[in-house]
Amino acid sequence: MNILIVGPSWVGDMVMAQTLLMCLKQCHSDCTIDVLAPEWSRPILERMPEVRQALSFPLGHGVLDLRTRRRIGRQMKGQYQQAIVLPNSFKSALTPFFADIPVRTGWKGEMRYGLLNDLRTLDKQRYPLMIERFMALGYDKNTELPKPYPRPHLDVIAENRDAALQAFKLTTEQPVLALCPGAEFGEAKRWPAEHYAQVAEHYIRQGWQVWIFGSKKDHPVGEEIRALLIPGLREEVANLAGETSLAQAIDLMSCAGAVVSNDSGLMHVAAALNLPLVAVYGSTSPDFTPPLAEQVAIVRTGIECSPCFDRTCRYGHYNCLRQLPPSMVIDALAQLVGVPVTLQELDG
């Protein structure tokens, strides 16, 4: 049985979609799974053992381009017995329709009658978690989801990890604290740089080094964190935001002894690497898309106006983040991280 997954458009969602792939493999051990998704997602999909191949989708988020979708669909004719469409948009259901895949599964979403022939009506009370909404599409309607739920797990090849370390002249002789201070959603998900800097200082003084991860847009905040540290400590921080590829970021993050992250795609990557993780929540809530790992601490202020799910603070104060003290994160890390070990000790 060949199954095509039309994947989501965000890093965190793509990581969480692995729960569906795991369920499909449990139900159909001999099935093959291909994922049609943006090219940027290839490093994530290549680290999922359930995926046979990542199929690059050339259109950007929100682009209709019926001709291209029809061409891609026709190239896929006869290759798949089922398509599962994870995004809820009209556009995302077009390619499996043009491919004439016999079973096309997805939630009702945006005007998809006819495009999907296994159309499901979402009961948000029954499936409050995003992973539940993904996994449910892998089972027949009204099937109870088996528990415990699978957790995403990204495989890292040691040779790729070592090549990334060499490329950026990094060593793992000191334990690594990874910081992920960015968030694509907006300012209301970004814990202040000065708070991150205090956490970094605390761990550097204990003999750790700090690596900062993120996109090009996050590079300035990484520099701000470095600038807030005094000379002598600043040199223990490597600002990798915007410098690495996504593949390199995943491989380098796997070296970390602990991670502090905003609610972001990299938070889900850290969880899928099964790293000790402190997740900082401000305007959003862990009730829908929590990090899925064994060693996770979620910190939040829980003030009256949070969660609001706004990109920017409607009151302008961002107190849900500014009033969350570094000591709370440091205490949470202390509960997660015992005696730090080096990568060499882990491998040995």
C-alpha cells in the first residue's frame, strides 16, 4: 500500500505530523509513505524513518497555480492507493484530486467537497490536540485512538553531526545549552533577550557553552544576547541563527545537554531529539501543540490576559513574557539536567 501525505507548511507542524506516520506504520507495517511538502522540510522528513521519500512541492504558501498542481498530480497517477491531506485549505487537496488517488482523506476544511472523498468532520472536543487531529486521519472514522500516543523522533547520523561541528568549528568538550529565542508567529511568543542572557550567564559560569539557533530573522536577537554578556563570557556563545541550514541546525542541536525555547518550530525539533527542554509560553498555550518528549518543563506566567493568541500584545506590555523571570527557567532546567556530560561520554 502506497500512501501520499500532503504535509503542513510549518516546522513544528511537520515534526508533529510524524505521529500520523508512526500510526500508519503500526496499522500497515508494509506500507510505503511519501510526503509532498515544501523543499525546506526535506531535512526533517529525511530524519523520519517512516518516510520513503520527500517530494518537493514547488509552490509557496498560499499560491494557487492550478496548472502546476494539475501537472504534479498527473505525474502521480497510479502510484498511490490513499492520500491524506493534513492542511485544511482548498489548494492542498487539489494535487491528490488531479492524481485521481482512489482514497483522499482529510478534514472538511475549506470548500473541499468533491476533492476529498473520505471527508471527515472535526470534533474539536474529541480531538483537542493537533497530533490527535493528524493521527485520526490514519484510522477509520470513529476509531478510538490507541494510547499511549507515539512521540516524534528524528534520527541523527553521527557523520552528519560531526561534519556540522567541523563546519562551524564547534566542539563538545563543554556541555552545550541551546537557546531558541525566535518565533515566526510574532513578538508575543518571544521571551526577552535580556532574560535569555541571564540564563546563558548562569550556565556559562557553571562551565557550559551556549549555542543560539534560529532563522536569519533571529540573528539580531542572538547578537543582542551576546552583547548583554560581559567579555570573557560572551566568547562562550555561538550565534548560529541564520548561519546554519535546517539540516545542520537539527544535527548540531542534537549535541545539546539542554534546550530553552520559545513556543516555536525549533521547540518541537528539540522535543523530537528527546533533549531536556524548557518551553517558554507567553501568548499561546501548550494545550493544543505541547512539546512531545519525556523531559519537558513548561513555564508560563498565567496572567489574566494570557493566552490571547495574538501576534502582538494588544496592551503593549507583553507582561506574559516580561514578568516571567529567568530564575523560573533556571529552576526548571535544574530539575531536568543532572550532572552534565559531554558528547564523547554519550557516544562512549
